[in-house]
Amino acid sequence: MSILVTLFNILIFPGLLFVCVIGLILAGVDRKVLARMQKRVGPPLVQPFYDFFKLMGKETIVPHAANKAVYLAAPVVGFTSLVVMMLFIPIFGYSAFSGSADMIVIMYLLTIPAVALIVGGSASGSPYAGIGVSREMVTLMSYELPLVLVLLSVAKAAGGNALCFSLNDIVSWQQATGSGITHASLIPAALAMLLVIPAEVGTQPFDVAEAETEICEGPLIEYSGAPLAMFKLNTAMKMFIMTSLFTCLFLGGINTGIVALNAVILVAICILLTILCMTLIHAITARLKIEHLFKFYWIVVAGLAVCSLILVWLGL
Amino acid sequence: MSYIHFPVLAVMLLFMGAFLTVVFGRHNQGVRVGICTVTSVGAFALIAALIKPVMLGGEVISYWMGNWSPVEGYAIGIGYEVDQLGLFFALLVVATVLLSAIYSIKYMENDSSLDFYYVLFQMLAGGVLGLVLTGDVFNMFIMIEIMTFSAVGLTAFRNHKWGAVEAAFKYLIIGSIGSSMVLFGVAILYAQCHTLNMAQLSSILSGNNSPATIMAFALMFTGLAVKAFIVPFHAPAADSYAAAPTSISMVFSGMVNKAGVYGMIRLVYIIFRAMDSSALQMLMVVFGCVTMFVGVTMALAQHDFKRLLAFHSISQIGYVITAAGLGTALGLTGGLFHAMNHTLFKGLLFLCAGAVLKQAGTTNLDQLGGLSKRMPKTTICFLVGAFSISGLPPFNGFASKWLIYQAAFAKAVESGKIIYAFVTVIAVIVSVMTLASFIKVTQAAFFGQLPARLNDVQEAPTLMLVPMWIMSILCVLSGIFYNVVDKYLLAPATDAAINVTNYIDTMMGGGYAAAAGVRNIAIAPAEFSYWNPILWLVLFIVVLAAAFIVMITGKSDRGEILCAETDVEDGKYATFFSGEHSLPSHVAGSDLFWGFKKDWKKYFHVIEGLHSGIVSDYALWAVAASAVIVIVMFGFMR
């Protein structure tokens, strides 16, 4: 029976199926709302599903210069690490595998999809992919600094004088003392996290690595068929995972006691966050240059996060 | 029991091997390889046989040379003493020696004067092994000297290359500065304490420092830091690791700089028992952070595969020093774990670089490319090593780095000092930069397009691949079964470093430590809330299976995977560059990370200017840094 529950957790909720479906819905919402903001009609909400299944049925071409095994394995590795990550992010106190969720582990798991994209793109042998790989790596370096500062701020706020890296403990701390966002010292960290999300997902203006208009989607340039579908799915899943990580860190104080209702609330919050920090910024800004992106994250965003860390340390 | 002879036998076996190579191995390669194989396998077996009594049984082995045991409480003979900490490092040494000996057989086949190579190799191995097993500070100095001079000789082994001789010269100068400082420190200690035995020194010096012993401490600390190549003593490391034959580079980063790290841990945790001093903790943490940061940024600027790896060796040693400098059990456990992992993954990466150098003829990242088509097995090994050093789960680098982050942050929240929180931040950022520089190697050497002149490159020979496979497997296993490693290696070693009464009593007779007033420092044992990699791995496999099911079901009969079958030019399989698919257009090493380098160009300008390549500059840094260490210790110790 417990095996069945585990399998249910892994394959349906909150694992594979849930994260894929919600991720694709978020991608659909993003496209629809963006279109409305730009006074277009936009695609239907389920367009990402159509795209996914269409790509799945297309032929997959492995370029001559590519290393076949790495080229084909990269999207699947990224995909699995995203699914695994979702199993460890608590949904308002409910997590499939409690006890071993840890924010440093989550942070490193978050890098795996990026590394998969980098290695896969690199393995395709295209020079555009080479440039894209370089930019993706610099993007990763850019947002990793604010991300770790944000995580440490929350850990210090939640733990006090004890080490507290466990996401479950952070959620229960919030349920005892109010959501993270209600603590004044964590507000700069929350803002920084909101800015980390679009870079992690790779939406405009932080999509320098894929920059369709310059380097033709960079690492993805040679991909076609099922692997491309996986990468597109990964991006959609990242939207959901990053927004639910934000929810876990800063809005974890909500708990209705019913898992299904909590999940619905989570999805609603994630849709709002997607619109706020991805669609809106996408609609009103143009793509940054890579060196500007790096400076922005290391000075502005990291500065916000450092403020938060110092405030938390002073006990404010 | 007979195993008390094993440590000294292992050391003697390696030195005897060097001697026999001189006598019998002048002309016959088979004899040389035979001797080297026997000694390295023998040393490995002798040391591995000690795991059971020492690591599992908790025994400390003491061995008095010529049976000169202590008289009236004073140790006058040279004693070998193997505690769990020493054995931990000894295991790293013999494993590295064995794998390097296997690798050398094929790798060095085209070099001449191989008798010198094998003599120096075995001298080096014996020196480092003696260093980690000895219980006598003057004997330790002698072993340091043997190690340094064999290392200098091996750096210059390919002396038809200008760079090798220059690197050896730098190593000689800076290494001698370090050795002299150790000797000076030992002399002061002998004058003050009238003994050279570590156990007795520990019981005399425990919380009982005079200005003279603080001076001795500072000098020995500096000398061993030179041997560990922490910044600013690191300059000869970068040159010599790059210039030495790769089988030796692996030995350098696997055990020679570990010997310095071991010496520092032995010095601060056991001989002087000074780890509760917050000034010393801060000193080590600052040096460690500077080391890891300077190492990794210099690595990002390199264009040569081996030189890049050399700077990463420096950087990773920074992690170990930082972790050991936190002065907590968790930190020391993380540091020791990282030292072990560094031996595994950096050895692996050096061996990959050696395979590339031997097969493709160069390690210049701007001239390589697309080697994964010709050397697929080397590529897989390299990726395992690169992911391990970058700390991606579930490889071993992740487990140890995760411990270090946790230890630094725990130190921060417990002591209330925000600076330790920034240590965690620096460690994470350095880890990401490490990833970046390995992405650079991946893209520049192994992926991308194959230049025409590398078309005939072959996969490395099996004898070279065997050590690489062994290390790759160990990298994965020690990441997944971290708790086995912790239980049998790390926890005993950490405990031995923190609780020294057993060490002293075994050497000097029961009750000696208590009589001298030595008590175990109350450092809380490491409490782990490790992640559970096995659970994660199972999940990963289940999800991987599910993903494949989705891929298969989502596929119609048109969704097939098409590959170019032969070398036929077909536009469908070409990679295009501005519409011209025939133009070679590889993105090489120096083309990457443009935005990052632009933002940091002032920093790179300064730091590259400081690495002037002039040995007197480096000597100046070394002296300046030792002055800083002396001042800090006089100002804030006690």
C-alpha cells in the first residue's frame, strides 16, 4: 500500500503528471496574458499541450557534429531532476517525502536543468549553441548569488540561532509566526527572489541564452522532435517550480488543512506570480545584454538580498 | 599483533623500491614497472589492512624505531604513530600512488630516462606516506624535504621543455622557503619542549603557549601552508602541475598538497590544540576563502587544460582549509570529505587531461574540439569528474560541499558572526564558477566541432582508461553511499583530530595525557541531517522510467531518431553557421563567458598582473603572508 502511495506521489501528485500539467497551463497563461497585454488575441490556453504533443510526433535529427548519447540524454536528465525537485517542495506543509528536503539540495537540483541545457547544447556542436552555452552559464552565475543570499536570509529568519535548512521547518515556522512576506526584514529578499525567477526560467528580458532574434534559441538550435519537446516542457515546469518555491519560502503561512484545497491555492498563487514576475516584465521590457544582466543581478538583486540578510541578522 | 609493523613496512617498501630501481632498473623497462607495481600494490595492501584495527577497532598504532621507547616520560626515539586521521590520509596516498603507477605504464612509454622517473616517483610516494604516518615532528620535516625534492625533480622530468625547468625552479625556491620555516619552527619547539614527539608535544603545549612556541606555531603553520599551496603560496603549484607529466600532476594534486593539508590539521588540531582560538579560526577561514576565490577566478582565465586544473586544485584546497578552519566537528568532517573527494575527482580530471595530451598532442583549449566523437570513454569520465568537482548531486563533490556550506552557516548562526554566512555564499559562488570553467573545457575540448587535424585521434589505451574508470566509479559511489564513507573513514578521523588523549596515551603510556592535564576539547560531534541520496536515486530512476514511457507513448511512427550513418555529407545532419554548413566554426575556450569577463576585467587585470611569473615576486608574497600569519598569531592567540 505504501508503495502505491509512493508511486502515486511520484507519478501523479505532486510529481510527474501534476507538475507537467500545471507547468504547461502556466506557460499557456503566460502566452495568453502576454498577448492580451500586447493587444493580440493570443493562442488558446492549452496551446502548449498542442505544441508538446506535436513535437513529440516529429522526427528527431541528431546532427553530424553531435555526441549522440549526451545530446539525447540531456533533456531527460533535466526533466527528471525537475520532477524530483517538485516532490521535495512542500505544498503548505504537505510534501511527498518529508524529512530530507533541504534548500541547498533544492538549489543544486535547480542547476541541473540549466546544466542539462548547457551540456546538451554544447553536445550539438553548433556555434550558435556554443554562444548560447556561454550565455546560459553566465546567467546561471548571475542569479546564483542572489538566490543563495535569499535562501540564507530565510534560513536565518526561520532558524534563529539554530541551523535551519529544511524547507519543511521553514514552512512550519511560517505557519507559527505568519508568512515570510509579513516579516519586514524579508521583503527585500522576496523582491530579489521575484527577480531571480524570470532569469531561472529564462524569460525576456533575461532570455539572453536563447535569444531567438540573435542566436536562434542558442542551445536549442539543433534540437528537434521529442528532445525539443522535453526542453520546452522543462521550461514550463520551471515556471511552476520556481513560483511554488517562492510560495514555500515567503507565502508558506497559509494552510487550510485540506491537501486538495491547498494545491488549488498553490496553483492560483503560481498563476498570479507568473503573471507578475514573468508576463508583466516580459511585456514591458526588452532583452538585456549579457554583461548588463550580470551586473544587474550582482549589484541590484544581490544588494536587495544582502540588505535582507543583514536585517535578519540584526533581528529586525 | 603483527600489524603494528605495517606502517613502517609500507614506507620502507616504497623507499626500497626506489633503491632497487636504481640498482636493477637502469636498462629494462619491465623490471622498473615490475618493481613499481610490487611496491605500490604492497603499500596499498599494507595500509588497507590497517583499516580494520584502526578505523573499525579504534586502535592507535605506535611503533618505536629500533625500540627506543620513552624513558622517564621523555620520547627520545623516532616514533611512528598511526591514528585514524593519519590513516585516512595514508589511504588517499596509497590509492593515488597505485592508480598513478598503473596509469604511468602506458602514459610514460614514449619518454626516456624512465629509471629516474620511477626512482623519484617511489621516493615521492614514500615521503608523503611517511609524512602522514610519522609521530615525530623532525621526521615529518625530513619527509617534507624528501617529498619536495622528488616533486621538484619530477616537475622538471620533461626537461627538454622550457616550462618544466622554470616550474621546477619556482617550486624549488618557494618550497625551500616553506621547508626552512618548518625546520625553524621545529628547532624552536625542540629548544622549548625538549622533545620532538607529537604526542608529547601535544600534552606539553596544550593550552600552555609561550611566545617562543607561538612563533614556532606560526612558522610551522606557514611552512605547511606553503606545502598545501594555499594563496599566496600557490604560484609554483600552477606551473608545476601543468608542466609535470600528467601522472605526476595527479599525484601532486591527489596527495602532495594533501600532505600540507594533513600537516596543518595535525598541527592546529593535535600538536597545538589551538582550534578553539577564534583568531586562528578566522585566519584559516580567510585564507581558505581567498584561496578558493583566487584559484577559481584564475582558472576561469586559463586557456590550457592542465593549468586550469592546477588552479582548481588550489581552489578546492581552499574549501578544505576553510572547512577545517571552522573548528567544528561538522566543518572538519566536511573538510576531510572534501579532501578525499578532491583526490578522486581531481585525479580523474588530470588523467583525462593526460589522455587528451597523449592522444591529441596538446592541452590548449583553443586548439582542441569535438574530441567526444573520437574519445567517448574519456569524455564520460571527464563529465563525471567535472560534475563531481562542480558539486552536482548525486556526485561526491556535492555531499562534501553541502557539509561545508552547512558547517559554515551553522557556525554563523551559532557564533552570531555574519561573516561566516558570507563564507557559505563565497563557497557557493566558487562552486558555480567551478562549474563554469568546466563547461568551458567541455565545450572547448570535448564537444563542438572536430578540427581536421584531430581527425585521426584514437581513444586512450585500456591501461590508461582503467584508473579513470576506477576513479569515476568511486566518485559516484562515495557520493551516493556517503554514510558508509562517513561511518568508516570520516567519523573516526574527525574524532581522532578532536579527542587526542588516546593518541597521547598510546604513544607515551596510559594515563600520560591525564597526568599532563590534557582533556578532550568539548567540541560537539558532527550531527548530520544529510540528504538521502539513495532515496533520491530511486526516485530519479522511477521518474526516468516514467519519462521514457511518456516519450514512447507520445511518439507516433514518424517520431524516429535519425542519425547520420557514415561520414557522408548530408545537409540534413549538418550544423549551420550563417547558412554555410561546411565552414568550421568551433566556439573555443577563450570565446566563452565574454559578458562575465567584461564585467570583471578590472579584477582580472589586477589578478593576472599579480601572477607575474617572476619568482622573486612570489617569494615576496610568501614572506609577506608569513609576516601576516606571525602578527595575527602573536596579536590574538591565547
